[in-house]
Amino acid sequence: MISEWKMSSASGDGGGEFGVSINWLGEWFLVHGYQVVAVWLLVVAGKSVRMAAGWSYMRRMRREGLAAQAVWAGRMDVLSRRLGMRRAVKLVESALVRVPMVIGQLKPVIYVPLGLVNHLPAGEMEAVLLHELAHIRRYDYLVNMIQQAAECLLFFNPGFLWVSSLVREERENSCDDIAIAHTRDRVEFVRALVRFKEHSLRGMALAFPGDRRQLLNRVLRISRQENKTLSGKERLVLFVGCMVLLCLLAARAGTMKTEKNKKVAAIENVAVAPVQPELVSVLRAQQQVTENMEWVKAELDRLHQKKERPSQNDKRMKLNKDQVRRNQKQVGRNLAEAEREHEQVERDRQQAERDRVQADRDRVQADRDREQAERDRQEAEKERDRNREQAERDRQQAERARLQAGFNREQAELKRNRDELSRQKAVLDRLKGEHDRLVGLAEKAVVAEKAEVAEKAAILQIDKH
């Protein structure tokens, strides 16, 4: 009866085998639920630590940033009003960034690489600042935080990750369009993107947002003035995903119908043979056969003892023999069904063992990935520390150069003062010499005058005599 019930329930729906596979997958997840949740929590914890490290790095950027020049601060207010923004946006230079980025939403701050403001033309710098202001106006900072949290929790869903990457790409494209609409110069904006890309490559290769082809895709989209559509590969993947989803839904519906048919058949055949478990039904059938045999033996003994009503006893014996044969056939069928069930259980056990081995391999691979991520994070931290130390050395070198320039300026001032004193002393010496010469000339004139007076007096004396 059990085999007949299973055959009727399996033939009742065309998706029975696929439904069995879906049920088997669900049962596997129920059996290995703790391991699956443990792996999920491990990956989520790793991604959460990575997000926390990023937030810590942004807090460090807030502490070590340098305010931009007052000219650019006023220009930021003008650009904000052009975009219809009333919030004050601060422009900060930092040696910890390689490309412009926005941090904060209530009090937004735009960070640009240190010294790059003075090396870019004003038009290109304004185009980049308009792009970042567009992020602030669109609340992209909050959206990106929610998106990162969702990616952390749904990392196992390739469809969600694909849609998230498309959202991130379209976010940059939208900000590019806003910046170009206000600058009205596509070439200047593309040139600014290329300059920032070159600057990021001189620093960290991972600094520029997006993959390696994102800059090329953005430049092509801006130059061709057309939005990117789904590629053939993406359309194929989307179509296959939709088909798989429809098959899963159809299989689930078939499985629910099959389970309903099983319940109905179980209710109808509950008086003939119980379904769960199969081994209990086999034992009950054997017990029924044993009871029938004992009853037959008792009837035979009573027949031999009483010797009464032989025809009725023969009829009853014949009926009992027929019942015994039917019970033996039923026992054989139950034994065969139990054997098949045993083989199926063994196959399920072997499959579960293979799944467990695969889960162990996945766990080992996840541990390796986590260790690699930790090594990458440490390497990035070391690189960041080296860059910070290099920036600190450059700052100290610039400070020493400034001090040396001030010292040289003071030395030149002292030398100029000494030269001025020497010149004034020379002028005084010259004036003193001129004074002495004039005094000598005056004395000579006085002596000559006295000599002339004496000579005249002598002549007058001679004239008197």
C-alpha cells in the first residue's frame, strides 16, 4: 500500500522530481542551519569590521584635514547657490585622499588631495566641485551608507550585488550630468577626470572609485551623450535568473500540491496501512501474519479435536490460507518498499556527507578569504601610515625651508643695515674731510690776509719815513 500511495502521489504532478530536489535542499538547510548561519555571521562580521575601519579612517581625515584657501571657500558658496543648496559646505585639503570625496550629510565636507587645488585650472576644479556638490544635493552619502549595510547583510545574493553596482554607477553618471549641465563644457570636465585619475595612480591604485574601466565608460558616455544599456551577457544572466526563479516557483507549487495529495491519500488509506514510519508498517504486517498463522493452527487443532462441521472449517481454512497468502504478498511488498526506503536514506546520508565536506571546504575558503582581507587591510594601513609619514616629512621639510628662508631674509636685512651704516659713515668721513679742508683754506686765507695787512703796514711805514 505504501508503494502504491507513493506512485500515485508522484504521478499526480509533473514537477514531482524537481519538487523533491527543492525539498531536499530545504531539508539540507534545516539540518545544516547552524553551520550556514555561522558562516553568514562570520562573513558579516568581517565586512562590518571593514566598514568600521573605513569610518575610523574618515574620522581621522576630519582631524588631520587643512582648510582650503579663502578664495575657494567663497567660490564654494557661489557653486552651492547655483545648485540651489542652502547648507554650508566646507572644502578641506588632506594628504590622506587621492581623489575628491564627500563625508557627512548634515555638515558635509568635501576633501580634495593636498596641493591639487593650486595645480588645476579653475574651470576644471569648479567642474569637480560641482560633481561633489551634486552628491550632497542627492543625499548620496546616506544612500551609500544604507547600500553598504545591505551589501554586508546580502553578500550571498548575486542579483542584489549586481543591482547595487548598477545603482552606484548610475549615481556617478547622474552627478556627471548635473556638473556638465552647469559648466556647459564636456571637454573640461573629462580633462578634470583624467587629471584626478593620473593623480590617484601616482598614489594608490585603489583610490579612484569603481573598477578599472569605470573612467573609460564615463568618458565614453559623456562624449557620446548616451546612457549605457545592459550588455548581452547581463541580459542573458537576467533571463536565466528569471527562468530559474519561475522554475522554483512552479516546483514549489507542484510540491505543495503533491504534499496535499499525499495527505489526502494518507487519510484514505489510514485503515489499510500507516505511512509513517515504513518499518513500523512492515513489523505490523509481520505481526498480523504471525497472528493469522497462530489462529490457523488453533483452528486446525480445534478441528482435529472436535471433528465438527467439516465443511465450514474447510471453508474457513481456505479463507485463512487466502488471507495468509495476501498477507505474505503484502509483507513482500512492504519489505521491498522498506528496502528501497533504506537505500534512499543511505543515498541521502551520503549526499549529506558530501555536502558537509563541501561546507567544510567553503568554511576553510572563507577563512582564507578573511585572512587575505586582513592582510590587505594591514597592508593598506601600512601604506597609509607611510603616506602620512611622508606627508609629515614633507611638511617638516617645508617648515625647515620656510625657517631657512626667514633666516636668510633676516641675514640679508642685517647685511643691508650694515651696508647702510657703512655708507653713512663714509658720507660723514667725507663731510668731515671737506670741513677740515675748508677750515684749512680759511686758516690759509686768514694768514694770507694778515700777511697782506702786515705788508701794507710796512709799506705805509716806509712811506712815512
